[in-house]
Amino acid sequence: MKEKQPYIFQYRGGQLDPEMENAMTDMCAGEIRKIRIPGGGDRQTFTAKTGVQVSANSTLEFVVELQDIQDSPDHVMVFNLLNNDKSGTLSVAQFMAIAAQGLEMFPLISTLEEMEVVIVEAFRLADKDGDGRLDLEEYLDSPLVSKENPEHEEAIQKRMNEYREKEAEKAEEAKKAKSKPKNEEL
Ligand SMILES: [Ca+2]
């Protein structure tokens, strides 16, 4: 990066090279750190962000200043980061691609499939004009951001319970099918 322009990112939001993120993990606001990333790792994120082609074997050296850390994300900024095709609306797939990289931030969700159930339901609740995507206004009112609609929270919880019950039933049936003696099927 030639110019010293601040780069805004969500920690573990999938916007930074994971090696860079690891190296920055315990930084404080105002801290300046020299970060050396040895060759052999992924260079695609770096190239995508900077337009600079580097070979996988080259060692990268950065001097990074962490200007500020914000606990509560600026949701408009997050929307703009998620909206990486600049269409002005978010799709479930777009949201999934980013959210999947931060699965550990969602303590009640244990699999990607469960995450998709939650996100699909949240989109359904928030998509007021029914085009299947969330524009900024819909996103800000959605249960992904706003906690102002307890009925949204309930609807998501209900949907999740239904999903888990169905999965448990499926697992139970699979178990039965497996334990059934072979001659019974003949
Ligand atoms: Ca919409």
C-alpha cells in the first residue's frame, strides 16, 4: 500500500489476510508494529486489496499503526463492507460468505447450516419490499443489527428450534435404518 490511508476492517471479518490478522491480534489503539509475514502463505487477499502481485514465496514486511478500535460496529460501514459488489443491496450469499468466517462470534450457532437458517430467516423478516435482498434501510432494521423487535428474535429462535428438531429426527431415522437387520429389507 503506497499511500498511508487508513484501512477500516472488521476483526475476523474476512477483509484482511489471516496472517496479518493473527499478527495484529493483541495490538492496542495507537500502537505501531512491524509485521513480517514469511513466504509460503496466501497472497490473494493482499493482492486483491493492493493490486500488487507478489509471489507466494516472498516475505512481506509492514509497518502497521492501529489508529482506533471500536467495540460497537458502525453498521452503515459494515453494510458497505459487506456490499462488496457495490450493488447497494445484500444477498444471503454475500452475508453468508463474510459471516461464515466469524462463526466463533455466534455462540448459539454451531454449524454453517444453522447459520444459514438464521440468516435466511433474518432476511425474510427484514426484506420489506420482497426482492430477496436487503438494502441499507432494511439491513439497519433487520434482526442482524437491531434488537428493537423482540418478535423477530422469537421468530428466529422458533425457526432454529424447528430446524434442530428436524435434524434430530433425521439423525434418529438414519440410526434406525442402519440398525435394521438386512434380511428385513428383502
Ligand atoms: Ca429488499
